Amino acid sequence: MEIQIKDIPHSGKDYTFEVPPDSIDLPKGVASLNSSVKTEVHCTRRETDVYIVGNSRASFWTECSRCLENTALNLRVKLEGYFQQISTEKMALSEEVGEEDVGYYYYNNNQIDLLPMIAEILVLDLPTYPLCDLNCQGICPECGRNKNRDTCSCGNPQEHQGNPFKSFFQNED
Ligand SMILES: [Zn+2]
Ligand SMILES: [Zn+2]
């Protein structure tokens, strides 16, 4: 996923990339890619300073945080970064200095590899509590049945008590 700096005209250039799922390492147990990663970016440059904006799309396998079933998750992330060329020696010492959504990155050897940036942003944008469905009913805490598929008669009257602050607000007026 390399971009040669000299290939970017000063008017800017669009690039599209598609890399297979195994080209990105995700933390084990979090999620796994089940599709290629598709990326579209627009690059502009001023001498060796390059600004890149675009998006990446990928599909993951992950575990629903309520019912623990395997579920497919489609993710689209925004990419935005400024890239500055530095020497190889400095490159070895450098760390990315991030600021809000826009990243500041370094490159050397007259080319930018977008893969590390994309891998990092995909991991950061994975939801902490993925859901198979917004209305996932989860697992019954008593019998362990998946309540999306099975009904059980455990019953849990406390579950429907409603807003715990209700009486608090009622007392106010
Ligand atoms: Zn679920
Ligand atoms: Zn139950």
C-alpha cells in the first residue's frame, strides 16, 4: 500500500487500494477480518509534505457483547493524516504524534506506506461493546439461554422496574 511521493502531482491524486485480510494484524481475541480492506484516499503535497484524506472499509468477525454469538461487523473509518519526510536514522527513533482525529506521521525513502496507519485506526474504531443487533436480548443470567432464540421461564421481575431516578424526579415537584 505504498504511495511514491514523486507520483503525486501538485494538483493532487486519488488512490484506491485493496489488501487481503491477513495483511493486517489485529489483537487476538478482539476481532478478525473477514473481508479485504478497501481504501480510497486523496493525496496532495507541497514539496515533501503530504496530506492524505479518505476512508477504509472492512468487515470483521467479532463476538456480540450481550449474547456472545459470532457476529459480522462492517466498519468504515475516516483516514486523515499529514506525512512528513525524515531521515532513516530519525525514522527509527520517531513516534507518531497524534492530535484528535488528524494524525501526524513520518515517512522516509520517498514513499508512504499507508498500512500501519490504517491498521491502527481500524483497531481504535472497533466498538468496545459490539452488538449483533441493537435489540439483542442477551443471555439469561439464570439459565444461560440465548434470549434471542429461546424463551425461558426464569422471569426476572426486577428487570422491568424502569427508571431508578423516577421517584427522585417525582419528589422534586
Ligand atoms: Zn447479541
Ligand atoms: Zn432463563
